[in-house]
Amino acid sequence: MVKDNIIQFPKKFTMPKTPKEDKELQKKIAEQHQQIFCQAMADEITENILIRLHSENISVTSKDFLKDYKLVSESLKSLLLRTQGLKHTLQSKVDKAVTTKGKGNSPYSVTIDYDKFK
């Protein structure tokens, strides 16, 4: 037996995965990346809105302003998530309260029934 000063570290153990589990994991990771992307886009766009409004001498620190601003931010995030086929809580409210008129994917009229937001 040869003595040396090399220490053998244990090999990293990974749980074997079936192809189905691996695909589900990849899908979940892709969805998380899409959500992060949508959040970053919404943050960037609403930040630009905030800067523009502030430059127009609109008070952007009042309690009421910030409530409306948060709704705009979440609405934008919901819109971006929908384009990626992902869900947001606000989407079901929009689907109930907003109607469009037109043929196919070319609506010419969009109407909001605010009573249906309740």
C-alpha cells in the first residue's frame, strides 16, 4: 500500500431522473425565467413612466398616486405574462370586465365595465 497525501473527496450524488421529470423541471425553470423577464420589463417600463411624470412636476410620492402606480405596474406585468402564456391574478378580472368588438384578432372597440371588477 502506497501512502500519499491525496484526500479522496466523495463524489457528488445526484438523484436519477426519468425523462418525464427532467422535462417537467426544464419547463418549470423556463417559466421562472419568463416570469423574471416579464417582471424586469414591467419594472423598467414603469420606472420610465415614473421618471417622465416626475419631470412634468407631478407629485409621485403621494399615497393615492402610489396606489394607482402599483396597479399600472401590475397591469403591465399581467399583460406581459399573458403574452408568454403565463397566468397572473389580474387576468381573470380583465377577462370579466373588458370586452372587444371586431373580427378575429382585429378589434376596433375595447370597453371596460368597471362594475364587473368587483
